[in-house]
Amino acid sequence: MQKLTNRAALLAAALAAGALLSPPRDARAAGLYFTDRGVRPLSRGGAYIAGGDDLGAIAYNPAGVYEAGSQLLVDVGLFAWRGEHTRQAIVRQIDPNTGEPTGARFVQTMDAVTGSAPVLPIPTLAASFKVHDRWVVWGGVWAPYAPISSYPEQVKGEPAPQRYALLSLEGSALAFLGAGAAYAPSRALRLGASLGALVGTFNSRVAVSGCVPERMFCAPEDPEWDIHSELGVGPIVAPTGQLGALWIPSPRWRVGAAFQLPVWVRAPATFRARLPAAPVFERATQQGEDADVSFELPYLLRVGVEARPVEALRVEIGLGLEGWSLHEDIRVEPDGVVLRDVAGFPEEFRVPRVVFPRRFQNALSARLGGEYAVELLGRAWDLRAGLSVEESAVPEAYLSVLTLDTPRLTAAAGVGVHLGPWRVDASYAHVFAADGRVRPEDARIPQLSPVRANPPRSPVTINGGAYSARANVVGLGVAYTFEGSGPIRPAARAGAR
């Protein structure tokens, strides 16, 4: 039996090593993450900063990986997301002679649209090795739980009202690759650090407008003037890192803190466009497709305290701060992209720099969760549950279907069963997202146009209206811990779980 277990462990090690060395094709995510990640951590509501003691801690607190010793972890979350949007816009009457607004305006409520995302397996693949009594090293790949959302191109036979914000993120594939080490300088202290990178590609399809009312006889949202564009960003290799600490003053208490550095994305891109059907563009062609894209993703600061009032019970409360104020905009700098033979324009019109305004803000979050160990059917089981509450990082005026981020409550539960050196985990979580509403007069995301060099005096905004979203996550994971690879145990912890 022991030989069979060892062979299974070696097979699992080979599979994990192969996964770590292969491209993260299934580690797909785009936009903002929608909830915490990892099968065991999410089943505790993301309360895993002080209590993380396996490879699931690589995305929360690298100091906790020391507790894992030599371990392999493979888990998968199936993320099912759905969003709804009813757009409202202020319609202004335009003087056909001057192209200027006449002052007449009214609010138009458009048909509702539903967004969905493919239910893809979002994995954690990681391995750690105890190289010394005080040192554990690890490597892994993981992806955030986020939707690759798509919306319809048409509603009731007409162009979909959200098309100027998003048509699809299909083809995006982002993941974190990382490696790190955890060190125990004493029996009560763990320190951890990691280096890694956000890697992959980001792809978005959206409609922009070829209408310039002050120069052409056109309406800004006339479908005949729509330019269907696709922006492919990649390869993305954006370095980042994480620091963590874990203090264990007694068997009953653990205190953890972790800080993840911001991610500065600077990547090449390609811009492709299907030009409008309007007569002005009848002879027009696009020359060149290269561009550069830049944007910033936030730093993360997390702290947590776990109490173990009795041997079998662990309860953690945690707080988080996400520095989304770094995410001001997404900048697209075309590199020699030219539109030729647009009527009324120079023979060669160089597509100008495009800026997608984001104006995100810092967000706070709180988590409460834990687990309880029981003996059932001759096996050791862990029963888990947790709740998390998160603020939105998106100011109301900048909410859109591209990042449908509103305040959220996540309720989660899970179970783990120990089978010798193996642990099998399962979890379920439901994300309750608050409804969002952007008054048309408060909307601040403008309709973009690649044929306009300067911003208009009266921009058309495209993100007014009502928003809602929800998500379910089902997870399954397996961990294998090699015999004799546990951490240093504080003398005061005799009898502690």
C-alpha cells in the first residue's frame, strides 16, 4: 500500500511539473476579478491570510506556504457569471447645417441586454518543497475568478445598445506565474516572498463611431457609421511580487499580513477595424495595425487574525485594501496606423492616441470564515464556511459592461476529507452583487472615435442606465503532502491541531 501511495505521489508530481512548465491555456480571466479564488480559501470566504497553511496561500500570503512543507496542489474553480444592462442615454438634437446641438434633449431607454461568460475551469497548479528545516520553496500558476464576458451584437434585429462599451472579451487569457520562498526564523514567525508576472493576452471587441458631426452629416449612434474594432493586447509579461508574514504567538492565535505590488502593464497590441458602410468611407482602407497599450493594476494589502479557541475549530477575520486608484485609464498608442481615402479628410489620416477613461478608486473588503474538524466514517473531515463583503472599485459615473463591478457579498461553504497524505476539497460560493445605476446625466465614459483628434465639446456618453450581475463558483481540489515534511512546531503548540 505504501509503494502504491508513493507511485501515485510521483505521478502527481510529474503531472504538476508538466503543468507548471506548460503555457497556462486554461488559466483564463479578463477584466476585474469578481470574487476570491482557490477552492479551500474561497470556502472560508477568502479569510486565508492568517490561517493559510497550504499551497492555496500563494495568492493570499506567501508566508503561509511554509506550513505546507513539501506539497502538491491542483484545484479547479468553475465560474458561472451572468450580467444584465438596460442602457439609458441623453439624445441631443443636432442642427444638420452646423453639426452643433440645438439644445433639445430627452432621455432614451433602450432594450435590455444580457451578458454571459463561458464556464471555464480556472485552476491553481502549484508545488512546494521543504529544502531545509527552516526553508520551503514553491512555484505555481493561478488565475483570478473573473468573467470573459460577451454581449449580443443585435437585439430585436437592431444593433445592440451596449456595443460602444463592449461586444466581447472572448480570446482573453491572463494568469499569474510565480515562485517564492517561505522562511521560519523562529518557532513563532514565518516570512514569505514571491516574484512573478501577469502573463497572457487580452482581447476585446467593441464598436466605435466614425461620425464627426461638426464635419459630416451624421448622427453619433447611427449604425451606418459604426466601426467594429478588435484590440488584441499581448504578449503581456508584467512583473509583480508579494511579501508576507505570519506570527504565531500561541497555539490559539495566528496573525498574518501580506502586500502585493502593483502590476504595470506595458504590452504590444494589434488594432483591426471593419470600416463603416457610410459613403464617406466607401474608398477608405486601414494601413498598419500595430499599437502599444499601457495601464496599471492595483496593489493589495491584506491583514488577518485567526483564533483557535478549541483544537478542532479555526475562525479568521480579515481586512483588505485594494489600491485601484492606480487604474486611471487604459492608453492605446497606435504605431503608424493610417486611414486612407476617407472623404473630407487628408489622404492619410493617422489614427490618434486613444484613452479609455477608468478613474477607479481604492476599495475596502472584509472577510469572516473558518473551518471545523470532525471524525466521520473513520475519516477526518474539515467543514468550512465564510462570508466576504467588498466595496466597488468603480465610481458610479464610470460603471460599464466592460467592468461590471458593484458592491458584493459572497457566501461560501465547503468540505475537505483527509485520505492519508491526500486531501480532497470541494466548495460552492454564490456572489450577490448590488444593482448599479448610472444616471445618463452623470455618465462619464465617452463614445470613442478613431477619426477624431480632439475631444468634442459635447461628448456622447455610453454607460448610463441600470446594471446587475451575479455569479456561482463550484470548486474541486486535491492536495498531496509528502510524509515528514511538516513545519517546525512551537513548543507551546503541543496538542494543537
